[in-house]
Amino acid sequence: MSVIGALGVIAWFGTTWAINAGKRWARPAATVMFVLGTGIGLAGLLTKDTSGATGVPPVLGWAGMTSCLASALAVALLWKRPRST
């Protein structure tokens, strides 16, 4: 999970750079990263192991989902903002 988190941070920094540089692919890339991150977060939160408990303790799972809320806001604002030329 730490590796996935580190890759996510690197990807968001790369997307921030691309947005500031005016790259055309930045908005779709941010949207794809949001969907992937939310899917990974939900998988960790909802996947049950053989004992019937979730693989990640619920507190950690919900804490991981808070970053998805911030990402949702960032992507929404990104699509609302006019595209730079």
C-alpha cells in the first residue's frame, strides 16, 4: 500500500506539472488517476479476507478514502476551469 501511495503522489505531482505546462492530456489523466485511486481505495476498504474481516482495518480504509475526496474536488475544479491555450 505504501508503494501504491508513493506512485499516486508521484503521478499527482506529474499531473500538476502537466496542468501548469498547459498539456492537453492533463485533464483526462487526472480523471483516470482519480478513478483508479478511488477504485484502489474502495477495494482496500471493502475486500474481505478469509476470516470475513476486511483486509484493511476500517479506520485506515476510511482514512485512505479522504484523499479521494480531495481528488474529486481537484478534478471537478480542473474540468470547470477554462482550458488554457
